[in-house]
Amino acid sequence: MKKDIQFPLVEGVKIAIARKINAINQPEWQVFLINRNRQTLTNVFVTSKGYGVKDEIQKDEVHQKTSTLRHFFAEVPSGSHHLIEPIDPHLFHLTNEFWVSYYIGSQLYDKKFIFVPDSITEANLIPIQALGLEGVLHE
């Protein structure tokens, strides 16, 4: 049972939503998993979804949610990063949730990374050295 599984504190694993300028000088946004541990992450499973209110200005709130996407990576080596998925900026007004589960050795780790609505903005961009890009980093 899940209640019997010990989930130690997740350290050294981060999610970044970063902006990259493409060949036609347009911004492309991508979600990355960053491994800053000394060990390789194995059997990495990431689910992503967005949810929230479509337009808060309207009298009647219209709730919006995205499809749940699932990604599996056999391993993410120590000190590296892995592209999870591209993300459309039209979803930044939603809560964007990334649930990451992985193993280090035989120990299972699990954490939800939640980007609150409108947290992915120009004002919140920082340089993300591991990627060589600007973005919003969640630890």
C-alpha cells in the first residue's frame, strides 16, 4: 500500500520552464527536468497537467483543464537535464502541475512541482545555468 512506502525528501531534482528563441526569432517554451544529484535517476515517470479558471473577469467562472500527459525516461544521468515537453504560453494562466517519480538505487522518490497561475512571466525569468536559457525554476 502507498501508505507503507517511505518517500524521502526530494533534493537535487528541479523542474524548469525555459524560453528558447528558435530559428525564426520566435520564443519557444519548454519544460525540463534537471538532475543535480550525484546519482543517476532511473525509471523516471512524469505526469503533467494544467487546471484553473479560463477567464476570471467573466461573471461566471469558466473552468479549464488540459489533458494529462505522461512521460517515461529510463534514466537521467547525474548533472544532466532532460526535455519533458514543450508548453504553450496560452497555458500560463493555469496552475501547471508536474508530478515526478523516480528511483535512486532501490529507493523511490516522489514530488509534485506546481507552477501557480501567472508565475511564468517575463518578470520572473532568471538565468538557468544548467540549460543556458532563461526561465522559471522550481525546486
